[in-house]
Amino acid sequence: MPENNAWAEALEILKNDMPLALWETFYVTVVSTFFAFVIGMPLGILLVAGEKNGVLPLPAWLMKTLNVIINLLRSVPFIILMIMVFPVTRLIVGTTVGTVASIVPLVIAAFPFVARLVESSIRETDRGVIEAAQSMGASPFKIIVKVMVPECVPSLVSNATIAITTILGYTAMSGIIGGGGLGKIAINYGYYRYKYLVMLFAVVIHVLLVQLFQGIGTRLAIKCDKRIKH
Amino acid sequence: MIEIKNISKTFLTAENEVQALKGITLTVNDGEIYGIIGMSGAGKSTLVRCINMLEKPSSGTIVINGKDMTALNEKELRAARSKISMIFQSFNLLMQRNCLKNVCFPLELQGMKKADAVKRAKELLELVGLPDKAKSYPSQLSGGQQQRVAIARALATDPDVLLCDEATSALDPKTTSDILDLITDINRRLGITVIVITHQMSVVERICSRVAILDNGIVAEEGKVTDIFTRPHSDTAKRLVFPDDPGIVTEDEKERLVRAVFDGRTSADSPLIAQMAISQNIIANIRSASTKTISGKLYGSMILALPDDDEIVRRAVEYLNSQNVITEVL
Ligand SMILES: Nc1ncnc2c1ncn2[C@@H]1O[C@H](COP(=O)(O)OP(=O)(O)OP(=O)(O)O)[C@@H](O)[C@H]1O
Ligand SMILES: [Mg+2]
């Protein structure tokens, strides 16, 4: 029975490759999201604080440059960006293929996106609360760390969830340049070897992962919001 | 002492220039409760924001306890601000911090040790009557309670001055009255100078000793509350003090209107109008009255309708004046 064979074969492949792939997807996603926030978060904050009416007004040319760079990076399709940043990847990791190497383009692609997400969160800070802090003599730095960021935590958690699920999607694409994970399984078996069943499984698991991250993120965001009466 | 000297503020917007303040000069003495009242858009918030430099005046100076606020650099200004607290119409509490941590916030900014800050914050919550709300979040409190927390927070740094921008405008009458009592109590007990911005005459009446009436960026009138309430000169002041004047002309040709103003020299239980009817044989109709009794004395005004007869009006005015009532024939 060819059908049964296909099932057995697919299950065999999954049993052998899936644990590692899952792990790779998971850690590449988490590590990339982490670094994307390390770079994107300060930028996102600056995009709000540095405005003319912000708490830390920056020169207009600097804000303009920042915005242009972020927009440029955001408009390059990920699949092209991955290849474009090969020199940077080689500089940092020493090679351009493999799971670890795939983190570099992921971070470069994700941090401008994260900067925009953080920007939109931070922008929600109530002007009145900032003004109250200013009236107490808080410095711009203190206002950022003690008012803007903490007041926006629920929104930041929601947006971090969007970031992590988006980056999860990107990791699948990095299978093309040899990045490990679910994407690699889907491409290697499904595209190169016509084992659609394996590809299907990989996709289903990917969907489940997205659901999982989204579920946890949404719950966390609600839980940590003190404006909601629990 | 707060000396506001010839302050002007012009806002440049995309389309036009708005002159919010046009040369304001005022002096607020130490330890008093000073009211600034005016219609919406008069420039009250702009003026009070100039006092702590949240808004930089276009010209003029603000001198607080001998220190020229307009001449300070950023760092000096931040230090000065910790002694000038402010409370707002919308409370502006940190929504993600509980009440105790809200009160700790200005102390944290000053680098006070956590244990000391918590101790002080607890005392302050006690002072404003909310010792049991330390662990509650602002969203779990009523507006009045939130304003109490904001007041506790404002007092944390031992300020010399408390600025209140429409601090009771979002509250119901009973809560407003409680908050005003709290502010008066704080003023008396701690000797803090208070500046109260409001558009409600009742607020000024109740807690202020002196008041400035702002109209379209200028001071229309300024002085002791009792004087302005009994003898308003400017039109703006009259509109605020006597909001429900029936107007100068009466609908009925056969009567004359006289405004009678009580400034606390008349006892609240002397039946003045009845007395006038008996002793002078003049029947007056009370058209409108907004009077109140403060420690047994009558304050406020009445509009009396008298017969259209010069002689009767003259005698009524004479009689009222003899009873320490200020009159104005309308
Ligand atoms: N940032 C600003 N930019 C432009 N115009 C402003 C700004 N702030 C205030 N204004 C203008 O200045 C004038 C005075 O405003 P202000 O807020 O001081 O009034 P207010 O007396 O506090 O009124 P309200 O009782 O409504 O609070 C208004 O005409 C207002 O439109
Ligand atoms: Mg205002």
C-alpha cells in the first residue's frame, strides 16, 4: 500500500529530524527576537522621545536619518536582505551558512520592524503623566526609564508577541541559506524531494508554534496590565 | 513669595499665532491660597504652567522665593521643580504602579532610599485619608481617591508651593468639597502656598483668600475674594460673580431691579426683606438669590424687584445701605 508507506516514511523522517528542527526554530527565534529588541527598542524609544515635542528633542536631521534608515531596511524583502548581508554575517559569525549564521540577517531584518512596534507602544504614553513627571523635576532619561517604558509594558508585550511570531515566519525562510529548523525540513523534503506530507507536518507544527507564542503573549499582556480590573 | 512679572506667552501654530498671555503681573504671598479664575481659553493653564516652566514664557520673569525661574538652566530647574508640586484635573497617576509606589515616585527621583521612601509614602497616604489603599492600583480607585493619591504624591518632596490646575473639575460636588477641605487643611498645617486654577466661582469662594480674574490673556481684576465678590468692577468679574443676572432691562415695565450684595456684615438670620416691608412699607420681590451663610454671616447677592417709582427705589436703597447691604440699581 503506497499510501501507508508514505505515512510511515513521513513519520520516520519526522521522528528523526523534528526534535532538532523544533529546537533550532525555537532558539533562533528567541535569540533573534532578543537581539532585535536590544537594537530596536532604544531606536523605537528615540523615535518618540526625540521628536520636537518629545522629552528629549534631537536634531531634526538626526530624526530624519533614523527614519529613512529604518524605512529602507523595512522595505527590502527578507529573502533578498538575507543575501545582501552576507558580508556582515561573515564578519560576525565567520560563515554565511548554517543555523547560527541565519541569526544575523534575521536580526537585521527584524530590528527596524521592532523599532516601529516599540515606537507605536511608547507613543501611547499619556502626555499628562509625562507632564506630571516633568513637573516633579524628572530628567528625560528618568522619564523614559521610569515612566514611558513601564507605563507601556502591556502594549510592549503585545507588540513583542507580534515581533516573535513574525520572526518565527522569517526563520522558515532562512532554511534557504542553510538555517536549520522547521523551514529547512519543509524546503528540503517538500520542495527538493517532493515529500509533501513531511512539508505539511512541518507547516502544521509551525502554525501550532505561532498559536502558542500568540496565546502566551496575549495572556501575559492582559495579566500585566494594571489598568484592567482583575 | 511668587512674583509673576509681565509674563507673555505666544504660541506659534501652523496657521497662526495665539497670544495666550498678554503681560500678566501678579504676586502670591507665602502661605496663602490664591485663586486664578477665568473662562475656558482665558490662559489659566498656560499661566500656571509658566510658574514651573512647563511652558517657557515668551517674555517676563517668574521669581519664586527670590529665584528667577526663567534664568535657571535645565539642572537647576529640575531641582527647583521638586519644591513646586502640581496636581491636575486628570490626576495623572502612573497607572501601572500601585498607590504606594506612585507616592514613592518623586522620592525615587530624588534618590531616597527605598525603605525611607516607603515609610514617608505611607505617612502621606495616611494624611490624605487612604492608608488602606497602598496596594491598590489607580484604576481600582474613584476619581476623588485618585486625586488624594495625587495630592499625597505632590506633598512627598515637602514642596513650598502647590499648583492645582482644575484639580476638582472632574469630580462631583461632594467629592469636590472634600478635596477642597483637604487642600485647605494642608495649607494650614504645612504652610504650603497654594495656587488654585478653576473656572468655578464656588471653588474660589470656598478656599481662596485672594483671586485674579483672567480674561483673554490679561488680568481683568485682582484682589481679596471678599472685595471682588461684593464689588466686582470688570464685566468679566460681574459675569463670574453674578452668572444669572436677569440682564439690565426688565421685561416688566412696571418694576425696577436692584442688586443687593451681602459681604458678611449682615447676620444670616435677620429677616431683611420682611423688615423693609414692615418698617419702610416697601414690598420687594426676590427675583433671584445666590447667598450662602458662612459662620452665621450672609454672603452673596440677590436681585430684588421694586415698584417703578424713583422715590421708593431711593428709599429702599437707603434702607439697605443702612443695613450694610451694598446695592446697585440695574
Ligand atoms: N500648546 C499650545 N499651542 C497652541 N495654542 C495653545 C497651546 N496651549 C494653549 N494654547 C491656546 O492658548 C489659549 C489659552 O489656553 P489655556 O489652556 O491656558 O486656557 P485655560 O484658561 O486653561 O482654558 P480651560 O479652562 O479650557 O482649561 C487658548 O486659546 C489655547 O488654544
Ligand atoms: Mg486649562
